Amino acid sequence: MLFSSLLLPVFGALVAGFVSGSSVLGARATSNDSYPLPMKLTGSGTYTHDPSIIYNEKSGYYYVFSTHGGVARSKALKGPWTAIGSYLPTGCSIVTENAGHCDTWAPDVVNINGTYFLYYSISQFGTQNSVIGVATSKTMEYGSWTDHGAVFSSKSGDQYNSIDANVVQADGKLLFTFGSYWADIFQFELAPSGLAPLSPSPPQLTHLVLNQTSPQSAEGGFIYKPPKSKYYYLFYSSGTCCAFNPAALPAPGDEYKIFVGRSESASGPFVGATGKALTETGGTLVLASHGNIYAPGGNSVFWDPKSKRDVIAYHYRPRDDIRGDANSVLGLNYLDFSSGWPVLVA
């Protein structure tokens, strides 16, 4: 997420006493040849951050929604991707709750009974003054979104930070996963409307991820169940993100990367490949920097009905041109779950 690098001094002080449980994974994170390259994409709409990818079977378009409100679409995964404007072009209804701005972060789009729900975050850098809102659309086209305002918020002193929403439908429930830094990633159940918590206040929270390795706190949780799998997989990002200074990059392996855990329940408990709980720094590395791909993260995953394969979408920075969010590029790879764990493939 946008503010993770800004929180490192704050959060590092809180967790400096913890011992790392992921030294082997950290070593792999510096490798330049461990992963396949992302697909070669075309078009002007490939600049993205925290991409949420979804396919509309009626229109035949793939859509990617991004931090800062951008939307791109394409008839094919490899493009050409075309930017089609913002999902909230006239602003959002919750700006007065948060410093009067509507710079949306980390969208998550899900089809619930034929209506597309877009969950977005608004926050103040480095604080827990954060709100997750929701908008709905029948088509996902420009100008079609209706903003319904706030779903959930956080304030200073809470255990969590209310950004980075992800909604998964499981066992007849809508499960709302969220969180970034502080105590990382949590979940509660939404009302069937998808517009508010099931329980009025406060919702009962399930703790899903706690990464106690400074500066590797977790954020951007995304739960996905492959069509033929008995497991739900919880992907999340960890490490220094976003405001990179090319002259003073993080220590190799400390930059953004993607981890995963799995469970037979969408509410966990989730464990990594070693059996260690994600609430005990147990995540398994899925994707890290390699070659010209630097600091991948902010991912979403979906089942592509055209190729009939699982696809992961993420952002990264070209190592030869590391700058701010405006230079964050869309990465797409197929995923292979045949081993029981996700592996990126070309």
C-alpha cells in the first residue's frame, strides 16, 4: 500500500524486539532468476498500483482497477489495455470523514449476485484515520458506479488499520478481509447487502495474519479458492513499498514481495507450507524481486474463463526505472496449484 514505507519507522519501533521467522525466504527474495517473467502486455493502460482484476462475461472485457481511481480494460489478458477513466470520477461521499480528499487506494472488485461491488480505501498517510467505502455497478463501465459511502473505519488506537479490503463469498457468507500494518490483517462477516458489517457495532474480528519480522509487516490480503481445490489461499504483501528512492533502496530482500498461506476455511486459520500459522509469521513466499522486476505486490487472483487457468495480477517497478506510483506497472502470470501451493508460471 501507499503508506507502508512511511510507517516503517513507527512500526519498526514496535516490533524491533521480535526475531525473524523467515530468513530462508528472505534469502530467496534477492534471487534474480527464481521466477518467470510476467506476460508481455500492450496498450497505454498498463500503469497500475494494487491492481484488482476481474472479467465481465457479458461484455467480454477484462478490467483492472487501481489505486488513485484508475480503470483499464482489454479484450485479452495481454492487451491492448486501454485506460477508461476513474471509477469515481466526481469524488466519493466519505471525504468529509477523512481530511476532505478522495484519493482512493487498493480497490477490490467482486461480483455479488450479478452486481459488481467495488471496495475502496481512503486514508491519511501514516495514520489509522482510514475508511473503506463501497460503490456498485451493473456493468463496470465509466460513469456507472453508485457510491454508497463507508463500510468500515478505523481510528488512532485501534488494533487495525481499515484499508486494503477484499471480499470473498464462502459458505453463503460475505467475508470482509482488511488491514495494513499495526496488527496486520483481520476479517469479519458482511451483511448480505455487502454494504455494512453483519453485526452493527463492533463486528467480531478474526485475526488472519501477523508478521512479526521488522520491517516486514503484512497488508493487502486477498483470499482465493481455485475451482477444484479444497483450500482457500490467503495472499498478502510484505516489505517496503511505494515511495522508493533509487539512490537509497531498501536492503535486498526488504522490498515488497508476495506471501501466501492456506486453509480449508475462508476464515482460517491459515498456515504456510511449513505448517506455521500466518499469525506467527508463517507465510510462504510466492513472488519477489527478480531481474528487472522490483518489489512486486498488491496482488489479486482470479479464474480466467478464456484460458481456464488461475491468474495473478500484481504491480511492480522496473528495476532500471524505479520511481513513484506513476511508474508502477501491471504484472500478470498464470498460477499452478498442482503441488497444493501456488507457483507462478509463464
